[in-house]
Amino acid sequence: MKTAVIPQVRVEPELRADLDSVLLPGETLTEFVEASVRRAVEFRRVQTDFAARCDASLAAYERTRVSIPSDVVLSKLEAKVAARVKQLRK
């Protein structure tokens, strides 16, 4: 597959200097920009998916008037976090 080019972006000299100051040894500006764009795209996808799940959840509630109490939701989330922490500490 052919690669595509992201358009050039004009920035203030101060921002360019800040950017140059945070590049890792051996890291190029191109690598930094590509990694930043990839993270931004993934973040937007996560945001969009989250909003869709929220909309679906609200629609289900409005349709059924059935909801899960917040203490139940929080305890399930805390259990997931605890399990993940335990897994990571192995």
C-alpha cells in the first residue's frame, strides 16, 4: 500500500523550540508527529465509542426505566481494578 503525506503545519517558533526540546535521543520530528497523530486518532475513537455506549445506555434506560444502582456499578469497577492490579503485580 502506498503511504500518504500529512499536510505541513505552520507553528510559532516557540512551539517548534518546545517540540525540539522534548524529542528523545535519536527521535525524529517525523516519528514524533506520527506517534502523536496515532495517539490522537485512537483517543478520538475511544471517545466516539464511549459516547455511543452512553447513548445506547440512556436509550435502554428510557425504554425500560431499569437502571443499576451506582454502588453496584462502583463495586464492579473496583473489583476489576483490583484484579488488574493483582495481575500486574505478578
